Amino acid sequence: MLIKSEIVSLINSALGQTAKLRKGGNQLIYFCKCGHYKRKLEVCLEDGNKFGIFNCWVCGKSGNLNKLLKLFNAPQVYREKLYRLIKDIKVIRRGTFKSFLTEVVLPDDFHPFSKPLNSVEYRNALIYLKKRGVLQEDILRYNIGYCENGDYKYHIIIPSYDANGNLNFFIGRRYYETENVIPFKKPNTSMDMIGFEIFVNWKEPVILVEGAFNALTIRRNAIPLFGKYPSKKLYKTLINNNIKRIYVCLDSDAEKESIHVCKKLLRLGITPYLVSIVGGKDPNEIGFEKSWECINNAKEVDFLFLLDKELEI
């Protein structure tokens, strides 16, 4: 479609990058503004209600094309030209240009492991969970399931529920490793939520981790960020609950992001403890016991400590 090629050209110019194209040119891959060294920002140009959605798999920023151009501080002229290009596409006229984020609903093909099936995919998905150290009680507690078909085919599905028991997010993780296929998949919904909120005891120190599997490994009071930065809602909840101690336990390759989170927590009057992952990339890789050794050895962070760290990075 000529319009799509013009949209690709416009986005490339506005972002100052040349996109990698996938799915016949219907998916654009860029470097995100968050600075991650790999291309983790995806823009969907597939026909349908997902048209124009972007999402970064690292920082979690998402939204429509207009928001994307604002994120990259593109001049107003780009946004005006974008509007002229897309205003004649039917899906945009139906109003989805104003809001692409949808209500969180588990995939239609979601099947919980608590209801065993006599199928190859059920067994393969369960084997994958065991390799990741997920226990039977974890499966039941978190209502973990998987999909054999649909948009989340061959994905483990780990739901997250808010304090009232309502679904507020879920993450899909492929249980087959396939080259050049992104292993994680998540819904096009707001990231302004608290992962595993229903299980958080706000009277105790909490532990911030990147992904769901890391939270499952740590087990106690771990909040998955589904990225590297806490949401606005999480920051507000920490303040409202007068939390005084937070363990920042991001992956070993996220020292810069960890420092950023610690600095924000200090400014909010919360004492952060920086957890260094020893012996692996993340808590899930090193396991429960070693993860807690790292947490118990975490260093209290103050502004002097942050200054020294920033000089090292």
C-alpha cells in the first residue's frame, strides 16, 4: 500500500532511523528512546485495530503513532503530515487513533495448567516451566496457563491481578526457542499498573524485578515491572503506603537503569537497596537460594553512593 510506504518513510525521518521491516513490512523495529542497545521498539502497521500501535519491550512505553512522534520530540510538521496520511484509513476514523489501549482480557485460547490436558503442547509447555524453576504451587497461585492456538500460540501465559483480584496485565513467553522471533508478547494495554499486586504485603519491604519469572523465583513480595522502570501507579502506591525500604533487583545488564530507579526512590524519601546479581543474568537464572543471598547482601543506597556509581558507569 502506497500510504503505508509513506508512513514508514515519515516515521524513519521523524525518528532519525531506518526501520528493520518484518511481516512483509507491516512491523517496524527501531531503537527506543530509552537507550537500549538493541532494537526493542516495535510499530505495528497491520490492518485492523492494532494499526499504529508502538511498544518498547524494555521500558514499556506504548501508544499510538502521534504519541511515538512526541516521544522522539519530532517537530509538529511531522505530526500534521502523519494525520493527513492516516485520516483516510477506516480504522483510524473509528476512533482508535485517539486510544489504542484496550481492556485486559486473557487470550481466548488460554488454558490453565490447573486443568490438565492430554496433549503434546500441554506437556511441552509444562516441561518448559519446570526448566525455569516454576513450582506446582506457583502454577496454582498465579493461575499460570498457556495457549496452543491463536495470537499467543506456543506461549506460557502469566497473569497479573490487582489488589481487588481483577486482571491488570499478563505476559506471554514462548516455550519454544525460535531464532529471530521475539520470545515475549504482551497485550496492548496500559502499563500503569502494579505487577502481582494482589500478593504484595505493603507492610514489608518489596523487591523490584524486571520480569514475571524473576518474581516467581524470589516468591516473597516481589513485584515484576515487566520492564526496567516502575510505573507511576507503583511510585504513588509506595508513597501512600509509607514504604521505607525497597530492594532494586534488576538484571545484571541493567546497572544504569537500577541507578536511575534508586535515585528516584531516594527523592521520594524511600531507602533503596541495590541488589547485585552474582553468578548469572537474573534471579530466575541463579535460582531462589542464590537470589536471596544477593538480596541479603544488598547495599543501602544514598546520594554519595549514587554519585560514585554514576562516575563508574
